[in-house]
Amino acid sequence: MKIEGNVRGEVFKFTFYYAKDKEGEEAPRLIEEKMNKLGYPFKFSDLEPLRWYRESLSVLAILVAKELFSWTDKDIFNMGYEASKYSLLIKILMRYFVSSERVFKEAPAYWKKHFDFGDLEPVEFSEKKKYTIMRVKGYKFHPLICLYHAGYFLRIANLTVRSKKIDVKETKCVFKGEDCNEYLITW
């Protein structure tokens, strides 16, 4: 909870949308109650999409949901994968107006609009060899978020790359002594 950094409310809300879809109408309230007991009260309904919130609270909400609903690592990956489905703008832009190479190049600006810390770096992109490498630097909250980010990157690739088989693999991890998290996306 002492780690500095903020995230937009829109990103924070994804946990609650996913929990509600997966666990039912009461899920957001159950997360709120548990967070209140832990000393971090807030209301899901009060989250404003463009306002900044502590990323540590967003991560805590994910950890609380995982514990409350006995979610697996795969559930956390799927939460990241499903996050874009809650943003109509992202789906439309990714599917119809933006090439995969452009998404790759613009990713750092997108990151900065949603996080006031860390960096998302496009390392390599090859349409011919059918892969891209993305790095997240300056982000170290909890290992489960590595899975969340992997799921999110896979979904963005699914929305932009014209391929039926797309895969994502974390090739570097700050929780394994690396200086960044790195994701290899292949298709």
C-alpha cells in the first residue's frame, strides 16, 4: 500500500465489472465490505472514470476479489483479457480504425493516459515474423498483476491482429529479479 502511483478510475472499475459478470450482482458490494474491513473503504459507484486513484487500491481490490471468490491465476488472466470489453471506445478503435503496428507504436501514450507512473515500451514488432514484444517498466505491485497485464495484451492483440491463433508469454518478470516485465505476443 506504500507504493506510489495512480490509475484512472476507468481501469480501477474493471475489477468490479468483471466480478459482477462472473460472480453476480452482489460481488462489488462484497469486495467493498472486505476492503472496508481492511481499512480501505470506498464505493464502487463513486469511482469516476477520469479521476486518479491509488493503484495500490486497485491491486488490493483484485487481491480481495481473488480471495473472496476463490479465483485462480487463470481468472486473473481472464480479467485482464476481458478488461477491454468494458470500454466501447477501445473495442471500436482497435477493431476498425487502428492497425496492429499502430497500436504497438501508440501503446506508450495510451499507458500514460491511464497510469501516472511506469512506462509501457514497444520493443519489437514484426508483421512478417508475426510477433511483438512489449515491456512494462516501473510497475511492481504484485505478481498477479503480471497475469492481468498478459491477459490484457492478448486481448488487444486479438482485437488488432488478423489471426485465429495468438499467444502471449511473459519472458521477463520483476518478481523474478528482472528490471521489467516483458511480454512476447505471437500470432
